Amino acid sequence: MKKDRHYIGLDIGTSKVCAIICEAAEEGEKLEIIGIGSAESKGLKKGSIINLESTVEAIKRTVEEAELMAGISAEAAYVGIAGGHIKGFNSRGVITVSHKHREITEDDVGRVIEAAKSVAIPEDREILHLVPQQFIVDDQNGIFDPVGMRGSRLEVRVHIVTGAITSIQNVVTSVNRAGIEVLDTVLVQLAESETLLSEDEKELGVGLVDIGGGTTDLAIFRHGSICHTAVLPFGGDHFTNDIAVGLRTPIPEGEKIKVRYGCAMKSLIDEVDTIEVPTVGGRNPKLLSRQVLCEIIQPRAEEIFTLVSHEIEKAGYEDILNAGLVLTGGSSLLEGIADVAEQVFDLPIRIGSPSGVGGLVDVINSPKYSTAVGLVLYGFYNRGGKEIGKHGGIKFLGNMASKVKNIFAEIIPR
């Protein structure tokens, strides 16, 4: 594999493992999808690995499928990190400019970033991302590159994402055992933002809600940068379990019924619509109204969105979501899910699908591929950027990347 031309994104989710292989065009400004692979995942619970061997096998099957389609051998990948162990918080660093003429240098920028990093983090956790939001010189804020400016006081505001060391190591180990090198571990919400959110949305204020198999992941962006992350312990599996219990059908059949007939808004269902439901114990299938299925799904959807709404309010960002919310993840494919979200949030809602790549776009035009596509875009956009930490402590996002990543390339040791 030509590492300078091929980018691989590996999404290890609770319900599925997905891999995307992209090739950079000759001019180097566009990625073309040349390989796609996916496999059922049974080795994770709420985003964390509980069965290493099962996860390794799922990764192998997924990568082999993508390799076969792409016609290349995958050696290294950008890997998504998610799960209930993820924690995000905002921090700030302040220093006095040391130059005798009060001119801000790259060394000052490095020192203020280090000051922002100097927060108490438990020994069992490590920094996944440190994303600069803005610099402030004296009383002037909204600055992306302060080098060369004059001032006596330099401040930076950053968003720091941490994860449990053991959970991250288990993901890295499973990928390595599958024969793939981990180029970088990337927070799922950051990866998805590269392919799902426009720069205008990030600037105005937008929320990204990923309803995954075991968790619902939230990220809030404003002024072009991420400002809040959270993980809620509810996801698509809860819909499936509710259906299995409510309709008295095996869990695998409940998943099939959810995917084929699921709807989150009862008013969208015709009263005469019926579904055939397999039963347990070898009994004959039963015929039920589809509205009965919706009466099981809708309350769970309302509950999940209500919990997301409470998280946004608790963080104090309910009034800044001028661009609304973008939904993604497998459960965002449920009919009527956007309608339920609109009722709960009273905000503009849209379902996000991957963009920003070429090639097999018709195949990946679904929210379930958002993370994998976002991972390859993240690697592509941040190529050459300097990172620190065991798995990369400083990461750059969106327009901030082009403006400040070169600043750190010389001043932060690898």
C-alpha cells in the first residue's frame, strides 16, 4: 500500500465494523473511495471491547472485504474511538508574552498550549485530542494565529478529550492483531464532523448526534471548533431489546423487524399496515399491526432525545445551536426519527450522510458509513500535522488546522 496515497478508515462499532479505503487523486486534493468492507460486530458493548478475539475476527473480515474490492493490501488505518469512557471538557491557558518587544512568537504559542494542558487528569486516562478553539491577545479574542502580533498577555481556549487508557489500548491491540498498524486513534464525533458538517454550520453553532448501537454520542460546534462532547449509554440496541420484549420475538428477529419495518412516529403509519412477527419456541409467526411496533419505538426515541436535550442544557449550549442538529448513526435511518427530534428539540433537524469524497459514493451514501468516511478525511486533512502523546494528544480540526498546525510542528517534540 502506498501510504502517501491511500487512506483507510476503520470504524469499530458496537453492532458493526466498517472499513473504507480511499485513494488520493493525482492532484492530491480529492479522495476517491476504492474499497468498502463491513461485518457484524459482537465483541463490543457500549463502544468498549468485551471480547478481543471476536473483535479481531470481525476486523479481519471487514478489511479483507475492503482489500478485495480495492485491489490493494491494507497496512495501516485511522481508527475511531468511542464509548462511555470518553470525556470532554474545555480548558484555558494564560501566559505573559516573554519577548522584549511584546511580539508573540511560536515559543509563546507552545507555552500557552502547555499551560492549557496542565490540568489534573486521572492516571487511568489519557488525552486523545487537544483542539485549540481560539487565541486571545490582551482583550482581543477570535484569533487563530497570534504569531507576530504584539501584546502582553496571551490566552488560548481549548477542548480536551480524554479516554480510558485500557479501553484505547484494547482497540489498538485488536487492530494490531488483525495485522493493521494504527496510524492514529480519532474520536468518532470529530471524524464524523469532517464529512457531515459544513463550515457554515460549525461557525453558526450545530449539534452532531450519533445514535450508535450501544451509545448516543453528542458533539457541539460553534465558531468553527468543537466545544462540547458527551456520550450517553443508550443506542440502537435499546430499540431492538424493546421490540424483542414487547413483541415476544428473539433479539435477532427484533433487529430485523426494526431495520425493515421500524418507524419512530406513529402518525406516519397507515392503520392497515401489518407485519409478520416470528415467535420463540418454534411457534407459528403472528400478524400484528405496524402501529404496535411504532408504539414501542417512539417512546424510546423520545427518551433518547430528551436525555440529549438535558445534556445540552446542562452544558449551557441550548441557545447557540443556530444551525440545529445533524443526526447520524444506524438508528438515524429509522423512518420518522427526524420528526421525533424536531418535536423534542424545536430545532432544524437533518439526517447526515457522508460527503467530501468521490468514487463509490452511491454505496456509502448512508449514515452508517459516516464514521469510516470521516476517518479517512480526518487523516487526509491532517496529514503532516504535528501530534504529541501516546496516540496523538494534539489534533487539529477544520480551518484551524491550516492556520495553526505548522506553528506546532517545530516547537512540540514528538
